[in-house]
Amino acid sequence: MDPGQNYHDYTSLTQELREFATQFPSLCRLISIGESVENRDIWALKISDNPDIEEIEPEFKYLSTMHGNKIIGIELCLYLIDHLLNAYGTDTDITSLIDNTEIWIVPLINPDGLENIDSGGKAQPKRENAHDVDLNRRFPDGSDGNLGNIYDGPAIDSSGLEPEVAAIIQWSVDHNFVLSANFHTGDLGVIYPYGNFGTSCNPTQTQYSATPDDDLFQKISKTYSFIK
């Protein structure tokens, strides 16, 4: 990666991800997990020492730019990919990480928002997708009802959701992710399941909707967010 280059648009991001997949065929695979409203691929890069094999390893996912105008997260994801792939085999910690986990990185959830063109014909990234929907407010809330799950009961139903949201949900269901990070820019905060109370996601929520693992989520969140 060239640190002096401009921020990536959708085309240059796609090109860079394809170059990673070509340069490191033994460590990564580039996969489209779905399409946006305007039929742009939502790219996920899988990093593993055996990228074509489903191993019994912890799976991690890193996602970014659910809001199309929060472009710094794209760059953070690309630098993370670059560091992981180039350090493999020389850095013992990175090598162990890739050998013993499966890492998925989705740098751009909302490609249509990033590629938005305003009424004057000028490129103007926007928060929402091509339906003018804030994707961060369209993921169903598990505290309001049974969404289904991969283990028992009804299957998870993503019908009627924005295509970007449905793609992320289905992809997540198809894997056994044990930890996830979603990069936003412009604020410092940690929101954990079901982090509705007193947050911008649902400011009208009046009852704290804790999960059975609430103590663990709080401990993990504080570990990541507190500056020591």
C-alpha cells in the first residue's frame, strides 16, 4: 500500500483487495458476500493459513463503513490486511494468529453510500445507502423478539431487510464468529448486545436490555475502550 495515495473509492478498493488475493494466494481469499442496492459487491477477505479449508478455529470478523461517509475505516482495514499478510512468516505473533484463527475483513458495507453522486453530479459520500436508509438503524433488535438462530427454533429471517443488512446477517449466520469489531469514525464508544439504553441507536429505550453474558460484554468493552 502507498501511504501517500488518496482515500479509496469503490473501484480502487476492489482493485486493492484483488491484488492482495493475487499476491498472497496461500493466505487469503476474496469473496463477495452479497450485493448492495445498486448491485455493487460487498467484499470480504478471508485470511487463514488454509484459506480453502473450514478448520476448527475461532473466527473473527472486522467490518467497516456501514455509513458511506465514514471512509477512514476503509483505510484502517486495508492497512490491517497489509500488515497481517506481509508480517506472516516473520512476525511470530502475526504468524500464530493466522495459523490458529480465521480472520474475515469487510472494509466497505455500504458501497452505494460511498459512491453517491449529488444532484450537481459531484461525488458526495453519504451516510445512508441508495434507498436513503441508515443501515446502522436497520439491523433487527434481538431484544424485541425472536429472530431465530442457527441452533434451534426458527431459522434467522432476513427477508424485507436492506440488501446490505441481509448480506451481513446471512454471512454471519454461515460462520461461527466469536468476536467482531465494526469500525465507525467520529466518536469514541463501545456498544455491546443489546446496547440500546441511553445510546444514539435507540435514545427512547427506557429499559436496560442486558443479555445473559452482560458482565462479560462489559468487561470486554471496557478492556477495548479504556485508555491505560
